[in-house]
Amino acid sequence: MAGQGAMGSDMQREPSGLLWIRREIDENLRQTRLLLEDFAEGETRDLGAAITALHQVWGALLVAQVHGGAMLADELERLARALHEQAVADPEGAAESLMVGIAQLPAYLERVEGGQPDIPLVLMPLMNELRAARGAPPVSETGLFAPRLAAQLEAEPVRPGSGNPELPRRAARLRREYHLGLLRWLREQQPDAAIKSLRGVIDQLASLAGTERMRRLLDAADALLLAASDGEVEHSAAVKRLYGRLDRVIKRLIAAGEETVAADFPIALYREFLYHIARSTSRDPVIEAVRKAADLANSFPEDAAADPGDPLGAGRELFEQVAA
């Protein structure tokens, strides 16, 4: 994963992939803006060309790996389509929101071109305004976190025969202990002892994992428990629910084997583990190792802390401010 993350950092430092498509993007946005003005003035009800233009913007940004820009372009296209299909409750308000989004996208791209990190989280209020205009539920912070994660996991394919057949057998023996520890933690009955019990189970499973993906998931689960034990992360219901979801992964591991679970990887669960760990300031090496993976997946360069003058060094600080 480090190699893939380093490539992501290089792209942030040299945004040439974005520079060469800016003219096309700007022209598509200009055309969309003109069509929207005609729409607002009642001169046309057809936004098909605007939808096509926004789709081209989305595709170009996806290829350039500007994840925040691509996510915003996708929301713009979806709202334009809803307007075109007369599927919004307030067409005038939706058109205004669409115009605001079209105006904000170039500003975000200029920020990335200037060397700032591509952090979709900073676009969350705007994206949620666009989603609300078409009656869609808001996107969460974790949903926008670690935009490079999928690409990094794809760079580590599950090799045939890499799963350890002993892992499901050990998981079957340990699952009851896991249940008891989780139940005690949920009920706040000796939470420190409960967390220690959960960590013991997870550590045993991680030591047997044959695939890199399974190790990453279990290491992240262990690191978050450690952060919770040290008071770095709140013992919230949201955090505890992650371990209920991990139990379902363990159940599937027992039934289908490690390779099957790794191939159909629970990326949403892994992303949430990383999200909470990224907010920890602990210097424990277990937590730091996982937080480094989170930073890479979230477009923060590995050496940002090493160069205080690097504008990318603001990436983690900006994330912490927005996610606070």
C-alpha cells in the first residue's frame, strides 16, 4: 500500500495530470452554466447537454485522480439529471444550488493545482447542499475519507492460495470469547478488561492471516481498540458498532474462508477504522503504523511532517479542523 500511496503523493506535488485537462473542464462548466441560465429564465427545459458536459468533467477528474473534484462533479451531474427529469421539489432552488456548485468546482481545482491536498471532506457541506436539493440523504465524513483507499487495495490483489486455512478454524474457536468481550464492552462492564480480551482475539487472528488485506483490517481494528483503551478515542456507540460489524466479517471468514473475504473486502468497515485512527494523536507505534496508512489513503504525503514549508503539510491539519 505504501507504494500506491507514494504515487498519490507524487501526483499531489506535480498536478500536471490536472493541468492538461483544465481547459476542457472549464469549457464544459462554461457551457453548463449557460444552459442553466437559459433553464432558469424558462428558455429551455432540456438539460441533456449539461448532463453530458458534467459527465465529461467527472470522467476527466476521475482519470486525473482528483477525487474530491470528481465527487463534486458527480453530485452536480446527479442534480442536473434530477432537474432535467423534473424530480426535485424546488426547481428554482435546485438550479441555484447547481450554479453555486459549478462556480465552486474551479476554485477547488485551482487549490489542488496550487499544491494543496485533494481532501474531499472540505467539500462535504457543498455536496450535502446539492444532495438535499434532490432529496438525497447527506453524505457522512467517513464516506468522504480516504478517497485513494480503493485504488490502493486494488494494487494488492488476492493471490490464489494466499489464504491461511488455519485462520477460519482458529476464528471458530475464538468467536465466543470475542462475543463475551464485545458484550462486556457494550454494557460498560470492566471496559478495560473487555478491550484487552477483544485485542487478544484480534491479535491471534492477525498473526494467522495469510492475505495482506486481512492483516490490514485486523491491524486497524486492534489499533483502534488500543486508542480507545488509552483514551485517545471515545468509547462511543459508533466505535463499538464497528466491532459488531467485524464480528460479521469473522462469521463469514469461518463459513467461506480467508480468500473469499479478502476478495470481497469490507472496505467500508476498514475505512471507518482508519477514519477514527486518523483522528488520534497517539505516538504508540501500533497506532502510528495504521495512522500512516490512513494518511496515505487520505492523500496526506508520508513526509509532510518532515518539511514544515511544504504546503501539503497542511493536509492533516486541515482534515483535523474539518473533522473536529
